[in-house]
Amino acid sequence: MEDGLSFRHVTSIVQDDQGFIWIGTRNGLNRYDGYEFQVYDQNKQSGLPSISNNYIHDLGVDKNGNIWIATETGLDRLNPINDAVKSFSTKQAFPHAKDAHSFDEITITQKSKRIFVHTHTKQLLDYFYTTSEYRDGKFVPVILKYQN
């Protein structure tokens, strides 16, 4: 889409502390500064750092101003100050879930700014919601117990 979004289907929108609007689409991450769009994608064609996958599922902003990008095949943490991207695989985030292949959702709590990532895994004919918390530079499985 000429001089605009990288794709018309928007999957997620967040605003960072600097006032930039970050828009996830099925074809990359877009940063809007009020005047123009800057596109981050998997192909490195823009000259910007590459992200794991162009299909963005969800976005979040952490307490340090990093943009967390949940994609079809990986999770990225983008530092918008220096454009540095750190990528994480599903195996890193969900070592306990063999069938995890995408990052479906990011939850960053309001007060404590704890970071949780979620995926769906399939076991036999059922799908399960699997969650890990990013804490102290590593992912920790979140175990939920149900009681009647």
C-alpha cells in the first residue's frame, strides 16, 4: 500500500512512551510517527532490522519501552531507540510444549509490567493454552491448576 501500511489487515496496535503508534499486520510491523510509516519486516528490504515473521499476532510495550512482537514463527523484542531486535523461538519460550509453533498473544501487566506470552498446543484432538513468563532474561513455564 503506497506510502502507508504494509498491509490493510491490522492485527494489533499499541502506542509507546515516545508517542509512536506501532501497528501489526499480516505483512510486517509498522511504526507511525504522525507523518509517515516505517516498516519492519522479515525480508530486510527496508534497511531496518529483520523480525522473525511478517505475520504479526500481537504487540506489547514493556516497562523499558521495548516493543514485543508475537509472530507466526517467533517472538521479537525491539528496542525502538536503537532498532536492535532480539528474537526468541517457540522452543526457548515453551520448552515444555512440544507442539508450540507460534506466539498467539502477549500480556504485559499494568502495574508490575510482568511479561507473559501465550500459544496454543494440540494434544490428541484438544487444543491447550500454554503460557510462559519472561523473567530475569529467561522464560519460565506458568502452571495453572484447576480446582472444582
